[in-house]
Amino acid sequence: MIYLDSELESLLGFDRPVNWAEHVTIASPFLEPEKNFVDLSGTRSKTRAYAAGAGAARRRLASFQDFTWPMAPAKGGGTAIDLRGVPPSPDSMDHIATLLDPSRKLAFVTAVNPARQYLLGYIFRSDEYPWIQQWMSYGANGWLQRGLEFATQPFDVPRRETVTTGALFDTPIFRWLPAKSKITTRFVMFYTKTPAGMSKIDDVRLEGGKIIAEDRAAGRQVVLAASLPL
């Protein structure tokens, strides 16, 4: 388990907008077709816009469409796609953004591999990182990558575009750094073995000096000692 603290300071005499993401990435061999699953405390989501052309051929998802995590709209109006796992025959590239549940003080994102019995997870304050963007690069050559970037903004676009857009789903997509001030963030990363049969993370809590990750349907949980609060 690792705690990470960040501090951003402005020496300027005026407020300025800022935006950034914590660039979490998982990849092969941990990431495997139909054997690795991502869960998060997400709600409303949106696919990234893309233009027709050569790049669009590898897209599985419809362009710039709203949905509720994890069932995303398929390109061409097909059956909705469950984005928790990697498809059985990988050869695609998609990008989505999800608003993390604002009713929760602490948000989470996890990646579990039931076959290997490994769990990777992150916990952070939802008011500091209200968004998570996921890019899913699944190569036909077997090299798989997936970004799980919890962030101040839904997509990695220039700051001018972020400020001009202002909000998505009635939620700001940048933060203010006050004049001659500092803003700080903290998140925790954990990596652990899981009990057999644990394949979905319904909730992750930090309470009573412990991190508790639960798979309610399977009746399984992981409990880790946590030395610091968030």
C-alpha cells in the first residue's frame, strides 16, 4: 500500500484554472482477455468524440454518446457493450469518461484478475478527482493496455478547451488554483492477493484504519490495514 500526496502552488497574483490526471495504466500480462475486470464508483458516462475515417474502424463504441457505466453504446447501434472486461478477440481502441459518484466522499477504481487472484486499487477524494477517463488500447498482437486515469477533467484536452467547456453533467471539469496559494491532494494505491472466487468489486471503503474491498455476490472480501486517513 502506498500513499501519494501532491501539492500545487501558485506564485502568481491572480487565480488560475488548472487540470490534471493521475495516469494509472494497466497492461499485459496482468491485463488479459476475459480474465481482468475493472470496477469503479461511477455513474454517468460519455464516449469520446471521433471522426469517421481510418481510425474509426477500430472503435467499438458510438461517438460522443451518454451512457451509464459500465454498459456503453456500441458503434452502429448494436447491443450495449460491458466495459468491465477485455473482449475475447482484442483489436480495438476506445476512450470514455465517467463521473464518479458525487454522493461518496471517497471514490475508487479497481482492476481484478480472478485467474491470477490479484487486485489493484486506488482510493481518492471525489471532490479532488471527480472524473475517471479510460482509454482501452487492445492490440490484435496481444499487447493490451488500459488507462484508469482519475482526474479533474473527463478527457485529456487543452486547458483552453477545458475552461471554455466549463462543465459536463453539471460538474466542473477544472479546478481553481487561488492567487499565491496551494492546493493539495492525496490518494492511496493498494495491490494484494484475493480469495478464490472474487471477480467483481462492488465497494471499497476506508474505515476504522482498514481498507475493505467487497464482492457481495460471491461473499468475498479483502481487508487491509491502512495507516493514514484520506
